[in-house]
Amino acid sequence: MAAKKNVLKTMHDLTAKQRKFVDIYVANFGNISKTEAARQAGYVAKDPSTIASKITNPNLNPHVVRYMEKKIAIERNKYANPLRSFKRFEKFGDNAEKKNQFAAAINAEFRSGQLAGMYIDKKEITNNTLEGMNREQLEKRLSELEAKIGEAKNIIDVTPEKVTTEQ
């Protein structure tokens, strides 16, 4: 029996099952495995993981992989669009307002404003360490610390005395 001729396939040459597999896998990306997508697409075998692996192998099925990459790029662009988020927040706010859930409506409006950059949470952290001070500030800080300590009446002097050795 003669082997099948190896013909370069395009995305238009996808079978219905291959198209369904990619659509299911991309729609549930991150939630299901390739094996589960193959099962849901209708592939029946003893080991569906091998079928899923073969379908997504660029050496065996480059046309399927190209179609999958195209679908993933469309999904990425859909979620990278801020207009979509504005519309969703508007819908959430309108639905909440219709149900007299004003806190949720205000929150949706606030999040929409955050997305637009109108509300910026700005926090400033200052480090008052010795390294960041100039000489005057250091002297002032030392005098403050000396004042806190007081006259140092309770401090015991442990400085060693100078010993002179006479011969």
C-alpha cells in the first residue's frame, strides 16, 4: 500500500474535530488540559493524551498549531483592550443601580475611574537613616539623643585606664 502524499496543509484544511479541539482548548485555556479538550472534542482512544500531543505537535500538524496560535492571539487582544473593561464596568454599574445596589454601582464607577487613571493611590515612603543626613542634621540628631540620655549619670565609665610601666 502506498503512503499518503505529504502535502502542506493550511488552516482551511482543519477537520471539524481539530477545529473543535482548538476552540475548546483556547476557550478554557488554563482551566483544562489538552487531553480533556481532546475528549470534549470527540476524540476517542485508549490514550487521549497521545492524540492531544499529536494534534498540537508543530512537526505533525503545523496547520492546527497555526490556527491555535491565531485563536490565542485573538483572545489576548480581547483582554488587553481597555475599552472592553470600561464597557463591562459600565454594565455592572448599570445592573447594580437597577437593583438599588448603590455600593456596588459606586464601586464599579470607581474601578472604571481607576482604569482611566483618574484615581491614583500614591504612597510616599521616607527613610530617615543616618546615611541620608548631612552634617548639620547628624549633629542635631546626636544632640537630641544626648538630651534624651540626659547627663549620662547612670552610665558607668568602662574606659580602661592607661597603665604606665616603669622600669
